[in-house]
Amino acid sequence: MHYAARAGHLDIAARALEAGQSPNAKSKSGRTPLIISVQNEHFDVFALLLEHGGDPKIAVGDKDCFHYATYNDKFWNRLQKHVAKANPNNLNFAEESNQ
């Protein structure tokens, strides 16, 4: 899963998810596939992981997916839509991600 996120292989990521791999598994360095997909700018893999339970609040140290997504509007906008869809009454999701 981490390789697919790093290399942008959407088909491999989809097959891994279908086979039951977790979108929240941590690498040795503590990074999740979601964070890796943002860092490597693989938007399609990022969107797929979000839709399959990728948790943007899982952090590596003090930086979670929200932190990394702020560097790219496309990722940030997608993340905002995902959080709004999951909790339409929560307007302070970015603040909560740092708790």
C-alpha cells in the first residue's frame, strides 16, 4: 500500500484495499499511505484512500494529513470536502485535527 501511495499506482492501491489492507497502516517511519500520497502529489490515490477510510488525523510527530495538504490547493480542497461530508455540522475541522 505504501509503495502504491508513493509511486501513484491507483490500480495497485485499489487491489490492496480490496484484499483487505488498511489505508491507515503505518510505515517504519510512521507515515500512512494517505500522508505519503499527499507528499508525492498522487491525488487519485489520495482520494481513493480517503473514500476507503484513510484517516487524515493520524499524525507523524506533530504533522498530520491536514498539515501536508495545506501545501497543495487540490489536496486541501478535497480534504475539506471529505471532512464536510463526514461531519456536515463541523466547521472547525482543521482546528480539531491538531488536538
